[in-house]
Amino acid sequence: MSTTASTRGDRTTPATTTQTVGGRTFVQTKPPRRGMLLTTLAWVVGVLFFFPVLWMVLVSFRAETDAASNPPVLFAPVSLEGYRTFFAAGPWPPLLNSMTASVVSTILVILLAFPAAYALSIRPVKKWTDVLFFFLSTKMLPIVAGILPIYLFAQATNLLDNIWLLIILYTSMNMPIAVWMLQSFLSEVPVEMLEAAQVDGAGLLTTLRQVVAPVVMPGIASAALICFIFSWNELLLARVLTSTVASTAPVFLTGFVTSQGLFLAKVCAASFVVSLPVLAAGFAAQDKLVQGLSMGAVK
Amino acid sequence: MSSSTDTSERGTAGPNPEQGRAGATPPPRRRQTRSDSWQRRIPLLPALIFVIVMTQLPFLGTIIISFMNWNAYYPDERGFAGFSNFARVFTDVNARSAVVVTILITVSTVLISLVLGLAIALLLDRKFRGQGIVRTMMIAPFLVVPVAAALLWKHALYNPEYGLFNGLLTLVLGEDAPQPDWVGSMPLPALVAALVWQWTPFMMLILLAGLQSRPLDVVEAARIDGASEFRIFTSMTLPHLRQYIELSTLLGTIYVVQNFDHVFTITAGATGTANLPYFIYQTFYTAQDYGRASAAGVVTVVGTLVVAMFALRTAFAIFKEEGR
């Protein structure tokens, strides 16, 4: 990495580097303009992708009359009108429901997935690959194909509009991802060290804490992050299975945008508030995000 | 995968005789392995049984209902329907359109995001000032809640009167700039664009991680031997990236096939944009036709299974290599 790093686009280094490798001298010329160009291009692309998010935040802090301007202005007087309207519409119960459903289901997922991943890696059952692929295959079963029986079951057992139903469903929705990820991390635990710890008379807890935990904690963190995000984002199940008491933030968001007239600042404020937990968690743990999204294949 | 070998066997092979918990003589050892294999299964069972109950049972229910005549608006007419629901699904113009729309949305979103994601990953895989900031900015679209992102695109960007896109057109072209109704005139591309915005960062993140795990000394050697950048890309970078490309395609497809939020929010399934999830949702939730919705669900799953067979095989290859 180090040799390429100096030649690649860093504006402060000279454009020409001379290296002697194996008796041959080779000169690498790279016009500084190309590096500058690529850097500029990267920045332009980054800003382009980020701009809608920035625009959402900017518009959310405007008065409705300023928000709906054509042509657009980058900076307008700050107004909290949108946020006031949003918080007056009673978003706290749905936000709390979302938080409960995401956090509790994530905890349940980890509690169930960890022993399962252990039985698929450190002390594997026979045909553990088949089991692993069974988990993955359930992820390919579209949720919508099972939603009607779940609805009818919930209706018959009075579980409609109950947050626990969502918690259980989100747990099963995220279980395959968590099992895959934790399996992939646990299979990196050095089994020899586990045995050595046992020989040395270390108890199960000590072994877990000193041998397993350092390897697996990052995996648990990534799995938890990704399970939290997917639960928080979920709309279809929540929309079909909840109505007033247990409705979640995404459902509230879809219902919030029915009014006529000027509502752009409101919509942006609401969208920003609902996205905030995911944005915060994702930015805070970018590397965990990559591990989680690739289900542990990237470490 | 090394851990698949029996730990108890490795235990007895060790220098310390007392460490092997599976005894030394053959008969008790066999008995031991049987109880041992149960011991191994126990931690797995809660998660496995839970997932089987939660995913396979509802689908079984869907199969049963798909053979029934069941509309919640006409509760008296409930009964066995044979294959009539399936016949209706296959002859229904909307259902067939939903299949086509699902394929169109999924293939175009995944392909475009993949190509863009790869290009951006290559751009970000160099040292430059602000590399971290650009990466963080790139991730942001993926971290906006899908419904919120769909609302943002529909109202703040696409709106013909005060959306950002038409506003920029006015800004650049003046007062008589064209002010297209983006969602109305091109609903599918509008949907795909919003989806690509969210999924490109996903692809980019996985591919960037792949690029950064590339053995650079080999690349450096090739460069010293005079290989062109293009040659290095096609014969070294791409083969190394193959498994990451396959992985991101597989995962992206799993999620985009099921997309409901964008269709629901941006077009509400209007003007030929209802995909299968939305079509089933509508048939069951709005039309209350449980039989037909279930038949459509079964068709979706069978279709998904065919694709999944190939996808799973690919996934298997990826993770086998990964698992060492």
C-alpha cells in the first residue's frame, strides 16, 4: 500500500517517483492533473449522493412558504415550524414502539443466534452447512408470501396491534442474518486456544470471556447494528399488523403525509427525525455496518 | 473449514491423556458420541425451531388458503376452490404485469447500483484528501429509513411544482425551463432512480471492502512488469472482486425483490408500477381476496425458489472460499 499511496493522487508528493526493484530502475510518471481529476470526481460523486440528505435537513428547518420555492435557494431563514407540526401530531408513541420493537427483537436475535452459531462452528453438528443454508434460504422467502396467515392467526388470537407480535416477527426476520454473521465470526475462534484454556482448568465463563469474546464481540456488535436497522426500517408487517396502539415510526410517517397544501418542511422534518437513529448508529459504526451488510463475509 | 472436524477426536490426539473427554476405550466412546451429537444440537435447536415455525408454518397456511375460495367481504362463500385462484392469477393482467414489474425493478436497480457502486468504490480506493468524509457522505443514502427516502424523493425532489429537480431546471434554464412530472410521466425510472440512490452505497461498501482486501504487492509487481492499469483491472482486480460482486448482487437482489416501501409511497402501485409484494398486499389488504392473494404468494415463492436455487449455489461457493 505504501508505495502506491505516495504515487496515487496525493497532491503534495512529486509526480514522478523512481524506484529500483530487482536491479531494474523504473520510473512511474503520473500527471498530477489525473490525480486531481479523480479526487475532484470522488468529491463530486460524494456530494451528489449526499445532497438529497442535506436537502432534507435544510428544507426541514424552513417555513412552509420558503420550503416550496422554485427556483430553489440553498439558505433560507430558519424556522422550526415543520418540527413543531410533526411533534404536535403525536409521534412519540410510534417512535417508542419502534425503539421497543427494534431493541427487544435485536436482543432476542442475539440470544438465540449465538448458541446456534456456536453449534454451527466451534462444536458443529453434523451437516452444519445444510443448516446454515437453510437459514439463508428462509431469507429468500418473501415476507409478503406469509403475511396473510400471520394476519389471520393474530386476528384469531387477539394479537393484532400488539407490539409483541412485531417483536417476534422481527426476531425471525433477522435471525438468518445474525446466525450467518456470528457463525462466520465464531469459526475464527482458535479451537486450540479453547482446548488449551480447558486444559489449564479455566471455567466456561473465563474461557468465554478471554478466548471467545475478543473474537466475537465485533461480530455481535455488527449483527446487532444491522438487525436494529432492518427492524427500525420495516414497514409492510407493521402496516398490516398494527393500527393505533402498536404502530411504528415508518407507519406513522406514511399516515402523516395525507394533508393537503404546503407540507414539504413537515415531511422533511418527520423523515429526518425518523431516520435519525439509523443515521446516528450507522455513522458511528461504519466498519460494523460493512461487516453486517456482507453478513460477515467481509471482516 | 477446520472447525468441522470433531473436537473430541482432536482432544484424544493431544499429548495430555486426561484432556480427552471422550474416553479412551472404543465402546463407551461410541455411546459418548451419540449423546455428544445431541449435546451439539441443543444450542442450535431454539433458533432453528423458532425460524422453522415462523417462516415455514405461515407459508404452509398460504398454500392451503391458495386452494380456497375465501374473500373476507363474502364470508359465506368460503370453500374449496381447486386451482381456480391460480388460474385467475395467471390470466389476470395485473398479476402478470406485477411479475414483469418485479423483474424490471429488481434487475435494473441491482445492475445499475452494482456498476455505479463498483465505479465509486474504485474512486474511493485511493488516498486523497477527504477520503473519509467522501465515504461517510456516500453511506448516508443507505441510512435514511426507506419510507422516509421514498417520501423525500416523491415530494422534495420529484414534485413538479416545487421539487428540487424542476427547481434546478429553472435555475439553469431560466423561467421557461421544462417542468416534467417525473413520477407521472416516467413512473418506473423514477422508482428505480430512488432505489438506486439507496442501494448504490450498499454495493459500494461491500466492493470497497473487497478492493481493500486485495493483495497489493502482487498488483505492484504487475505494475513493475509493465502491465497497464486496464490490464491490472481486468485480469487481477475483477477476478479478486468476483466473490464480492456475487455477494452484493445476491444480497441486493434479496432485498430489492421484496421492496414494498418505495412502490407504496412513490406511486402507490399506479400506472403499471405495482410489483408482486405490492400486488399481493393490495389483493389481500384492500380487496380482501385471501384466496387469490395466497395464490399470488405461492407463485412468487415458486419463482423466487427457482432464482434462489442458482443464488444459493453461488452463495455456497462464496462462503466456502471465505470460510477456509
